Amino acid sequence: MMTVLITGAAGFLGSHLCDRFTKEGYHVIGMDNLITGRMSNLEHLMKLSNFEFHHHDVSKHIHIPGELDYILHFASPASPIDYLKIPIQTLKVGSLGIHNCLGLARVKQARVLIASTSEVYGDPVEHPQPETYFGNVNPVGPRGVYDEAKRFQEAMTMAYHTFHEIETRIARIFNTYGPRMRLNDGRVLPAFIGQALRGEDLTVFGDGSQTRSFCFVEDLVEGIYRLLHSDYTEPVNIGNPSEISISQFAEEIIKLTGTTQKVIYKDLPVDDPKQRRPDIRLAKSILDWEPKFSRAEGLKITYDYFKSLSKEELFKKDHMNFDNYIVR
């Protein structure tokens, strides 16, 4: 049985990756400090003999006894609300965290896959965004703590690959959605659905002409799984190229939920990307991968999940657990 360490395991993407790798017969070690992650995302796995959980901050030294074959580094705040509240932790998990993971990989001779992001492209002037585009990022703006943490993470990963000959993979993940998203984490899809379920107006920032491309989580996990087992070491975009404006997306959510609430408009946040769409020709070529779920299919599954939440969860404004975090 091969062993995989998944950091950020109690988060949205991390928990779905734990599902996939346990089903594939791996021994899965999930690791999370539970700042933004939730143990409820992993409860169904705790009874499995091939899953174990470590409550640990990857920004500190990581000790894993025994053999280790793969490391998936998915630990990081991922929404603007989160990383604006804990900017130092965000920078640390993208720097000290990846350093610790790569050091562990060197000792264990394990392969590392890192979760990078489309945010490395910033507010792009090239559209759609291919892996060869270097980006348009403001390092000192409010989003810089996340964008630059991920860009540094990529640089550190490639340095370990070239200097120490560690097996590495880099996934540039575009907007992903599905069950287990935190309802009030500030990202557009759960924000819209949450507002609709609470009977609130849907908030669009800017004039709504900015675009996003949404990938269903099951498709994303399949792309990650294939990339990990490929021989390709350069960054690869994983996302859905089906692009939609935020205003159009708000109308889709209104139709899906049947809400009678209206759309209201507020000022666009600083450095918010105007366009976001992945060029996935590389993923198609080297991974034989492309999304299978239509947005309508994925949204139906996601909406059913959010409808199943308790009223307490639906109206809770902040899911972050600051008891597990001390600013240093």
C-alpha cells in the first residue's frame, strides 16, 4: 500500500482528495491545523483503516514516521476573506510550509504536487491564460499575500526539482466549486447561493462584466490525480474553460434557487481580476484530461448540498477557528 500525505486535508479540496486516494487504496495521512478546515469534512473517513489525521501546522517542522510516496501540499487559506484576515499565516504556509514539505520529500524520496492557483496570473492582460503567461500581479496590494505566496511556492518547488532532483508537480488551479465549500468564505459561488438561501439580495462587485470559469470539484480531483502520476514537471492549468460574466452567473443562481431577490452592485475590490479563463490545451495533451461536468450539473449538486445545511450553518458569518492560530 502506497502512502500519501495531504496537507490542508480538512479543507474543501483537501477533503475531496482524501476521498479519492482512500478509494484508490492508498494509505492517506491527512494534515491540517483547522484554521479554515473543518473536521466534519473528514468524519466519514475516520473509521477507515487506510486513513489517519494529524492536527498540525505545516509551517512548523513535519515529522512522518515510515515510508512516504507522495505529498500533496494543499494547505493554505484560499478565499480573500480568509487571507486578508490572516495574511502572515498565508505567506508562511506558502513559504515555510512548502519548504517543510519539500524537505520531507527529500528525506523520504517522495513525489510532491503543489496546489498553485490561477491567481499567479493576477489581473491578466493575456486571455485565456496559458501556462507560459508570467502574470500581472501587484505584490504589495491586498491580494499580494496570497498571490506572491503561491508564486514563491512554485519557485521553491522548481528549485528543489532542479537542485535536489526531487520529483515535483505543479497544478495551477482555477475557480473550483462543489460540496463542502464554506458558505460564507467570500467566494462568488457560495456567496450567491448563501444569499439566495437566506433571502438576501445577491451582491455583485463592480459592474458584473468581469468573468470567471468554474470547475466542478470532481473534475478538478481527476485532473490532480492524473497530473500527480504523469511525468510532467512544469506548471499545468487545471480548470474549466467555460467562461461566464459575474452578472450572468448571478442570473443563473437566481434561476437555480428560485429566489425573488434582486442583484445589487458594490465597488470592485482592489486588484480583482477582470478576466479569468484557463487555457487547458496542455492538460488535454499530456493528461488526456478535460472537465466532464457541465455547470448546470455541478451547480445542481452543489445547491442540493447547501440546501441540506442547518440554519445555524446557513447564517453563520465566520467559520474561521482562531483558537488554532496565534499571530507571530
